Amino acid sequence: MTQPPWLQEPVLSPRLVLRAGRDAAADRAAAVELMTDPQVRQFIGGPVSAEEARQAVSRPAGQRWGSFVLALRAGNGGGEADVVGVCSLSRERGELEIGYMLLPRYWGKGLASEAVAAVLAWVADHLDDEQVIAVTQAANVASLRLLARLGFVERERFAEYDADQVLLTSPVVSAAPSLATLRSCGPGLSQ
């Protein structure tokens, strides 16, 4: 299946704007912080050096298919405040896979759940995929809980990168809430 054009319009959830990356200082600073933070990278290979991170973000951000920048919404409109993380879609394992990273100061607020739910709704509205997979280390209990709350179920365990991994599958994507429903739910959706 061919990919649709990437994010012509931002996706709005109750507290987040999910948009394509931009060549902007806020996007670059958040990306460097995500790549170099030991807490963020604990279960995904560890932090990279500040130099490696700066080099990675020196290339144009562009409209890379599957990459959502997560920013807090400013007020009731589509305006945005701080960049808080990223959510991505890829097909590296042959299936549509979702991944996400948030800056630690935004953990525990339900923002990751809200972002993943919004991306699942976007997938249901724009792609023909029947399901979405997620892979996380078995030791990443918080991520496993988040995915379970959103209806993901364990499909298999395997070793990769010298760690036990869990591959989970989403409920049927067509059952995901629509973007309109998600926007009308308010912040309680992600609690």
C-alpha cells in the first residue's frame, strides 16, 4: 500500500498538537534532549552523546512520513506551547509499528496515552492497516501498562539488543476512536 501524504494538517487531541517536524529551535532542542536523556533512553539503547544528537538534528527535519512531534496545546485553538516528545510509525518489522518518547518532566500526566490514542485514531482514519504493533523491553513496566490500558495485548517475547522484548498488538484499528471523538473526550481520555 502506498503511504498517504504526510500530515497535511496537525492532529489535535484534548491537550496535544501532533504535527510534522519543522526546522525550528524548539523541535531541535527537544530532539537533542530526548536523545541524550538517560531516563528516556533507558529501554531503547541508552543515551547518545550530545555531539551525536546535535549532528542528528542538524539535518533538515522535513516531512518524514510517520514522525509526529508532540506539543502541548495553547488554549482551545490549534496553537501550541512546549514540545514534549515524539510519536512515530514505521514498518521496519514488516507491520505498522508505533513508538513514542516523552521528556521526563511530562511523564505521569497521561500525555503518552493521549498521543498513542490520537495516532491510532489517525491510522484508523488514513491507513488500511488492521492493527498496529508496539515493541518494548519486558523491563519497561510503565510502557507495558500504558499499552495494556489502550487495549494492546502481548503476542510474543523475544531477545533483541541483549534484552527481553515484548511485541504487543493493538485492538483492531477500525475500532479505535475517530479523531472527532478523541477531540470531544477532553483530558479525561488519558487519565
